[in-house]
Amino acid sequence: MRVASELIESSRLDADFYLMLILSAVVVTLGLIVGSTAVVIGGMLITPLLTPILTLALGLVIADKTVIWHSVKIILRSLGIILGVAVILG
């Protein structure tokens, strides 16, 4: 259960998470505008959404509603930020 608790603790929102999220949204949006597949893939590689998605999967496996709700909130907030950045750049 140690790995599970470390994964849950690592999926928190901090300044680094927001910075990487915004930078990856900028890279992906500009890659879509330019039409470069390599830039879009590169932008997807730097996005920090893997940890919240893994935490959601963990919450579903262990059937913990608080972990599921926490990770869903992070994912939805991240999608809102990404869409906002893409609309501003577009």
C-alpha cells in the first residue's frame, strides 16, 4: 500500500504542475496551428496528466471514492486550463 499512498500524494496541484500544464498546452496548440505532428506529440509528452490518470485508475481499483473524486477534480481542472490556453492562443 506504500506505492499507492505515494501515488496519491504525488498527484497534487502545485506551481510546477500548472507551469508544465500551461507550457504543454502552448506547445500542442502551436503545433496544431503550424500543422506539425512531431510538435503535437512532443507537447503531449511533457504534459503532467499521467499521474492524475494513474491515481484515478488506482482509485477505481481500490474503490476509494475520495481518491476517485480528487483525481477527477484534477483532471477536469486541467482540461479547463488547457482549453482556456488553447482558446487564447487560437
